[in-house]
Amino acid sequence: QIILMMGAHVIKVGMSLLVIDLMKKRIITHVAMNGAGPIHDFELALIGETSEYVEQTIEDGTFGMIEETGSILNEAIKEGAKNNYGMGYAVGKKINDLNLPNKGYSILYNAYKLNIPVTVHAAIGTDIIHQHPNCDGAAVGKTSYQDFKIFAESVSRLEDGVILNVGCAVILPEVFLKALTIARNLGYKVENITAANFDMINHYRPRENVVQRPTSLGGKGFIIIERHEKTIPTLHRKIVDLIKK
């Protein structure tokens, strides 16, 4: 079991195809995102780019107000809640159903096609789609909670596995710690873990909640501080080289 927890910046700096390649090679067995992940992933699939100048758009209230992103993603989430899907599955399915032009660059779409779980762990009010009038807080909560249960199940099988946190400073390290205690509380042995945090700054929560506390019963923890544009391609290359040997 190799779980990748990733912040949305990984997508914004162009690392999606490397993540997708490791998914296709069945190296990455689960991807966890914060609530911003599906937004940037969806926009790449829709128009081939993602981002805006926040310092400009916050001044006139247009920040995060792009209609397509808010309306389509909130529609996907509400459909997911109706059908008891997790948020990650619901968005991946929506990208597939709409046959978006750049879907090949989408982690969520590829996970949907590969039947690899991608879970989305949203915090209400932190993402631009929550600003839109068609946002349904109950649907956000239901689909994200469904994903938390899916994530906890994956963590319960993490013995002798790997947990990677790439570019998420708060949400995912906290989610992982809770999922880990659920697994151990239910009697699953999750002790020998290889944990690594990749980021540009050595933040407190990833260090404590991913690298140090979870490995206290065994395993190893690593902290790698560098830009994602350097660390992710290097990690990908090393893994692929090892597979070839």
C-alpha cells in the first residue's frame, strides 16, 4: 500500500502526469487530496490551465467566481451525495461523463478509469466552490465524510507500506492521524510504516503527524525540503529505475 497525500500546488506546478504514471504502474494505490485538489484538477481537464491572480481578483470580488468551476463541481458533488459516492469518485466520474478535452491530465479521471481510490478531504469555507450559490454544504460534508471512511480503510492496510505527504501543511496530516488511530483502535496492525514529507518549508503538522508520531512503533520517517518541481520528478525517476532493475 502506497498512499500519496497531496496539496493542490502539486497540480498547479505541473506534476499531475508523473502522479498519473505511478498510478498506471500500480505504484500509488491511493491518492488523498484537500478540497483545492479537485478544483485545479478539473480546470486542467476543462481548459488545460488553472490559477488566477488573487491579488487582483480579490479587490473586485471576482476571485474564485468562475462559473464553470463552481457550477459543475458542485453539481458533481450533489450527484455524488445522492448516489452515496465519495467526492473524489464523483468528480472523476463527472469528468468522464462530460468527456472533457484534457481529461488525460486529470488525476481524478485517471483514478476513476483505473479504479484507484482518490479521496477528497474538504474543509467548509476553504475552497472557491463554496462561494457559489449552488454549493450544498450537506453534500460537501456527506461526500467528503464518505471519502474519510475510504481513506481510513486504506490506512488500515498500511503495514509495511508507504505514506507520502506532498505539499499539504495542515488538512491531510490531521486527517491521516485520525485515520491511523481508527485503524489501530479497530485492531489493525499499522506499525512498520515508511513516512515521508515533501515540501518547500518544514511545517509543524506534517513533521509531527506524518513523519514522527505515526512511526513511533516502527518504520522510518523522512523530511525532504525542496520545490515540488525538483522532488517529484526525482522521486518518479528513482522509482521507475528501481522497477526496471
